[in-house]
Amino acid sequence: MLLQRLQSDFRFALVTLFGTLTSLCITPIAAYRFATGAVVTGFVDLGVVACIMGSVVYMWRGGSSERAGMVAVLTASVGCVVVAKTAGLAGLLWIYPTMTANYLLVRPRYAVLASLVTVGGGMAFATGLDTAFATITFGVTAMLVSLFSYIFAYRTESQRTQLEMLVTRDTLTAASNRRAMEQELPIAMEASRRARAPVGLLVMDIDHFKRINDSFGHETGDHVLVDFARLVIDATRKGDRLFRYGGEEFVLLLPGMEAGALAAVAETLRSRVAGELSVRGTPVTVSIGAAELAPHEATNEWLARADAAMYRAKNEGRDRVVVAPMPERVTSVIELPRRQRVR
């Protein structure tokens, strides 16, 4: 689970790397300070390591990687100023890598504020700057490093976002794709179990979609898919996630939803689709299968239950919602069946 999140969450990986490097680099320096009598600076170093590693542990236990990054940036920035005050030039030099790291750990506007505070604090309190010229030189060079780091981080984030969109978004409907679903469902399941909160899943299949394509053309079918995805996104919460599972089948992840609320949301979506979507006067309908996550259930078992409920809705006449019963006990991995699609 942790390895999967390291691979899928860029900021999570960066905060983890920053915490690891901080611990490996600063801990030996803290030991050296204690050995040479610089006890106060040694304790400052250990405090910085403890706070940053604490934020990493918080993140590993399911906390927000953005909040963990903010704590790491604040701790490192304040720590640099304190060490610059107690250790002089040797401490002041840590400001440069810290500012560079800030732009990778948090959003640029927060990194700019952290850099201004760090540079201003260094200029005001550092004991290694003996002349006004040295102070001004430090300020100018530090701000140049901050500027170049900002440009690099901005371009990197922009390109990463574009690449992530290409990899995880369905280009037609703008919903997340199956690849993103396979990454996010295990994360949502783990968060649900850690917080002991319910989480629900809807599998939705547009009824008679092949008939729409055959009768009105594939371009019309594409418009139906786009309109359907837009309706679902508009009708659900910001934290809910819509995935295009394949063809005309979609999966909706609903954190915090137990079976009763899940059924109500599914029925609202079914009703809105039937009432708002149509092709040349013919209503478009959807069959929906719903499943609340069961204790100890695997990802594919959960998805298979919702998928089976959707097929039951199809077989019972379409344009309806079926909620999958909770399994009595999960004992084995259930493979999604290979079957002929029912339209």
C-alpha cells in the first residue's frame, strides 16, 4: 500500500524523500555538535529532524501530503534561521538547499512566503554576516536561488500535471480512466478502514448504448457519454471520483457513503439521467449497481459485487438501481467474470 502511494502520489514521494534525506544528513551533524560542545545547536538540529519525520509518519498513516509538506517547510525554514543564529556561517549555508526543497514540497505561493521569511530571518539574525556588504550579498544570492527554484518548480509542476492528465484522464469525457481507478480504489479502501468510515461504489452502464451508436452514429454516442459524465460530476460532491471503466460503463467512488445513502444517491442519478438526457427525443437511461465496502474485502471483490448488482439491474429491466448485499464472509479472491456484455 505504501509503495503504491509512493508511485502514484508525487508530493507524498517528495515529502518522504525530504524527510529521509533530512534525517540522514542532519543527525550525524547533530551528533558532531554535541561532541564539540555546541549543545544548543545540536538540540535544534534534532528538533528539526523530529518535526520533519513526525510529519512524514503522519502522512504515512493516511494524513494529507500537502499538510505534511507545509509542516516540513515551516520546520526547515525556522530551523535554518535558528541554526544561522547559533552556528553562524556554517548554519547559514543550509538556507540554500532548504529554499530549493521548499518549492518541491509545497505550492509556489507558500514556498515564496517561506523563502522571504527564511532570507529575511537569515539577514536579520545570522551571526556569520559581519558586514553590510556580506549581508546584502547573502540576501541577493539567496533570492536568486529562490527565483531559479520557483521557475524550475513551476515548469516541473506544469509539465507533471499535463502528463498526469494524459495518463489518468479519459480524453473524451474528462472523467478519470481505468488506470487511475486501479490506483485510487485501494487508497480509498485503506483510508476508509483506518478512519472506520464507510465508502461506497456505483457501477453505472448506459442502457442500449449499442443501439444508440447503430441508430444515430458514433458521434452522437460520444456526445451521450460526454453529457452523462458531466451530469454525474455536476450532481456529486467534490470529493467523489468518477472513472470511465470501459465503453459506456462508469464507476463512481463515494467516500463516507453507507448502503442507505448510496442507494439514495444512485436513485437520484438514475432519475436525473432519465429526465435530462435524451437522443432526438428518446430518453437515455442507466442501470446502476451499488456496493458498500465490506470488512476485509479486496478491491476486485468489492468491484465485482457492484458489477454483479449492475447486471442484475440490467436483467430486471434496466433503468433501475440494485444495491449489492453485504457478503457474510469474504474467504477468497473473486475474479471479475468474462462475459458477453448485456446492453
